Amino acid sequence: MLSIKNLHVSVEGREILKGINLEVRAGEVHAIMGPNGSGKSTLANVLAGRDGYTVTRGAILYRGRNLLELPPEVRACEGVFLAFQYPVEIPGVNNVYLLKAALNAIRRYRGLEELDAVDFLALVRGRMQTLKMSEDLMSRSVNEGFSGGEKKRNEIFQMAVLEPSLALLDETDSGLDIDALRIVAEGVNSLRSGERAIVVVTHYQRLLNYIVPDRVHVLSGGRILRSGGPDLALELEKRGYDWVKEAAAA
Amino acid sequence: MTEPAAQAFLEEFERDPGRLDWLAPERRAAIEIYRKLGLPNPRQESWKYTDVRLLTRRRFRAASLAPAAAASAAASGHGYGSEDCHEIVFVNGRLSAGNEALPAPSGARIRSLAEAAGTEPARVTEQLGRHAADDGRAFVALNTALMSDGAVIDIAPGTDSQKPLHLLHHCAPGNAPAAVYTRNLVTVGANARATLIETYTGVAGSEYFMNTVTEIELGPGAALEYYRVQQESLAAFHVGSLAVRQERASRFHSFSIDLGGLLVRNDVDVRLAAGGADARLDGLYIAVDRQHVDNHTRIDHEQPQTRSVENYRGILDGRARAVFNGKVVVHKNAQKTDAQQSNANLLLSSNAEVDTKPELEIYADDVKCGHGATVGRLDEDMLFYLRTRAIPEATARNLLTFAFADEIIRPMPCRMVRDRLEHSVARTLPGAAVIGEFMQ
């Protein structure tokens, strides 16, 4: 599904990612963990196509295609979804209309018929319940006046409606209390399937108690220093990141 | 001093001194004021960025009566219909139907200025120019001297008018550049509530000069919701003055929308003349190509515990230019004044320009005043967010631009104005069809 090869990325002339290699297959959940400033968010943003990141070497293949040559909206149509670390508030753009326009843009791209308002609402209703999205939140402007937890829930709700092939969750657990964390994790778990890959970027192991990954990678200083199974996350929780760095340096 | 254009307006006065002859003394006094002032020029601080010399290159003659067909065309194209409002149509500055056809809602008296000047001159002269002071305002003086008609509206104390009043001013000038001068006088009695809409339109592409003055007086506890929708021809000159005086605990909420006109200047003066008076001024201007739109507002907090909130937004594309000058004066004994002002501008082109200037003069010491002005482009984070949600870049830009304007329109309590404006604004901006998908 996703194949990252020797990826080097610079921001304003400073190299942030220094040779990332990562293979993610359909059906898998990967966790990318690491200390602050290790390049986790850079990786998520490069995958989603944000401006200002220069790929100096390496390649990203998504379903065999060069992802880097596609603009963000085409990546979205191809099934890439980024759940933002800091979802932006967009006053005046209605939450529901945006989601309907997004879904229909993706459907058009795939040659499917667009959904009208009735079919669309029928589709979103169940997902609203799973993520405890109230009618009130739905009818507001995108993320406007949402609490931190509501914003994160809205991201996962959008993901549940758009049903991406590759979902990138950038620090989705930050700022969530334990109840919100459970709701969000439940939403993500309901989307696990054999056709979908999920990459969870996180600083803490906490989220991984609820979303159990197939693979865990430690990103530090722009490189993946160690990869392992779910146990690696637990070990990081107990021992911190330093021992990985020391082991890598040795 | 008299420059050719200024001279042309004087000649206009000489040519037709007979109109509204009950008001001859007032008109003669006004033309003398104008003769002294001449047209404003860029050396005057309040006209620094708006050069009206363009006006002088045209020979505007008083508009002639338009055929009745123009009136019905205007009403059907821009009216809201008598189901939803009391509508009064002026074409080329004159009441389009006879006085007997004017709406007569209970609790309100509506007549044309031309009629009132003859039958109740005292009513007219009492308010005329009392608030829209002639001194220093050449265009107001010119209006007083040359006005042809307008509406005189008195809402009786305690009236709760459900249906809005709509004054539709339409220009159909024919081939020669025409000038139109309209004057509206409005009083809202104690504890009365009303909604007044003024729409300014003209035949597309036609060239004319609309000079309009509206004077409003709000009695104690009165509340007026006021909409001014300027959608003149894109070749038109529009100079508008609004003067409002508010008594104790009265509330005035104005929405000032500028979408049309080649050169537009609006002067708004609000006097909070008694305690507890509350004014809220919202504004939106959208200018493209070579449109020029200038909004000058002045709010006087004359008494304690008065409040004003002002929020103007602008969108500029092409080589358009906008001016915003928001003056707030807090008088010496106006303690506990609360005055907030904001002006935000969105520039869609590197050739567009905006000059924005807040002006606070505070002579009291226990007040709360704030102001902020921004000039910027579309937010990159918002654009990226929308694109990750499969919205193409051009659509995302159009959508954010519309949303920026809609922040002023969406809160409008009057639904028929709001709905129509959302569509008008969407049509003004690129990508109208796509924006529509988000508006349903």
C-alpha cells in the first residue's frame, strides 16, 4: 500500500527526515513513535502533501504510484486521509456541507454517482453516533468553537465517512481525556479492515492500549532507529526513548 | 475657486430652481454652502484617497423622468414584492407611482418628500440637514440644493412593525450621463421597532451619479434594523450619506453592503446622544477590476454608558481599491463608553489596495475602546485543510473567500435580504456554481 524509500526531507534548508524506509501493507496498523522534534509530524505532512517541505532524496510509492507528484486533493481522492494534530477552524464553512462536498468529490473521481442530501445523511448518521457527534457540532462551521476533544473526534468522524485506504493519524491522542480517547479509538478500530492501512503517529504509548498496532517504529533525529511488534511500545513507555538512541549509536 | 465640474453643478441649480419650491430657501442656502466648499479634493484629509475629479470629467445632467416600464422592470428585478415588505420604488430619483399608491401600514406614515414638502413643510425642514450637517460636506449641500424626491417615514411610538420597509432606488439614465439626488427622512418613535431596507440599483453598464442622503432619528427605546444594499451599475458614481441620531436606550443596527459602483463613497455619522444608546455597524464591500469604494464612519459617544460595535469587511480583486476610515469620538462626559471597531480586508490580487485607518478620540477617562485592522490573504492552513478533504485548490480559495464575506451576511436577521445577498455575493466572486454546493 505505502512504500517509503530512503526519504530525505528539508524544511527551509534544514534536513528533518534523513533517510526513512517504511513498508505498510493493506490491513496493517503501524505506529510511529518518537520524542518531540523527531520528524513525526513532518512525515505525516509530507504524505498529505503540505507545501513548504522539500523532498531532496528518496521516493514515496502509494499503490505503486509516485505519491509526491499528486496535489493534496488528488491524494485525498486516491484514498489518503490525514487526521490533523491541530485541526484548523474555518469560520463560515459548514461542517456538514464540507463533508458532503468532500465525499462527492471523491465519488466523482472514482466514477461513482454523487449522493444527495438524504442519502448522505443516512450514511453519516451511524458514524455520528459512534463518535458521539451531536447535531449541534455538525451544523456549525468547521471546528469553530469546538473543544480540543471535539476537534479530534470530528477528524475521526470525517475519516469514518470518507473511508480512506490510507489513514494517517497525527498525534490524535494529544489533548484528549480518557473518555474522549476511548471514543476516538473505538472509531478508529471500527475502520480496521483488510483493505485499509492506518499509520498512527504518537508521542505516548497510551493510545496504543486501545488501538493495538501490528508494527511499532521509533523515529528519532529523522531516522527510524528501531522497529518491532506491539511490545516495543510498552518497552518505550517503561524505559523512555534514550535507550533506543544509545543502542542505535552503539 | 469654482472648477468646471463644481460649476456644472451650480449651473444645474440655475437651470431648474423650481423643483420642491416650498423648500426654496433651504435649497438656496445649501447651494451657497456648496459654492463656498466646491468639490472635495485629495488635499482634504477625509478625501485623501478618494479622488472625485473623475466626476468632473462627466457632464452629469439631472436625470429625466424614466418611462414607467423602467419602474416595473426595477421592481421585478430588485424588489422583494408586497407579500414580504412594504415597497416604495424610486426611478431616477422620483417616486415611480402616485402618492396614493404608497403603502400605508398601521403605525407608520409614508409619503414622498415632494409631497411632504408641499403639504407639511415644517415636518421636512425640521429634520432636513439637522443631522446631516451641511457645513464641510459638499455632497450633502449639493443634495439639499438639488434633491428631487425621496421618502419621508414616521413610525409612531410603540409600533412593532413586522414587515420591513423597502426603499428601492433605481437609475435608468438613458444615453447621457445623468445625476440623481434623493433624500430620505426617517423617524422612529419611542419604543417602536422597525426594519428599513434601502437598495440602490441601476441599468447594467449605465453611467450616472447617485447622490443620496438619509437622515434617521431614533426616539427613546426605539430599535431600527437598517440595511443598505448598494448594487449600482459598474459604471456609476455613488455618494451616500447616512446620519443617525439616537435617543436614550435606542438601538440601531446597520448592515452596509457595497457590491456595485465604479466610484463609491459612503459617509456614516451616528450620534449616541443619550445614555444607553447602542449602535452596531456591520459592513461588507467587494470591489473588483477598477472599482473604488470608500467607507468613512464616525460614531460620537456623547453621553455616558453608550455602546458601539463596528465590524467592516472587504474583499478586493484586480486593481480595486478600498478605503476604510473609522472614527470614534468619546466626548468628555461619556463615561463607561464601550466602543469596539474592527476592519478586516482580504486581498485576492497583488494589484489591489486598501487604506484602513481607525481614528479614536477619547476625552473621557473611564471607557473601554478597542480597534483592530487587518489586511491579508487567504489562510494557508485553511486552504491545505480543505485540499486534504478532496476540495480542489481553486474551489477552496473561492469557498474561503465567500466564507469571509458570509461572516457579515449570515447573521442578518432579515431572511429575504440575507438569502438574496448570499446569492449576489456568490455571483460576484469566482466559482459561483461551486460555492452554491456549500450553501444549499
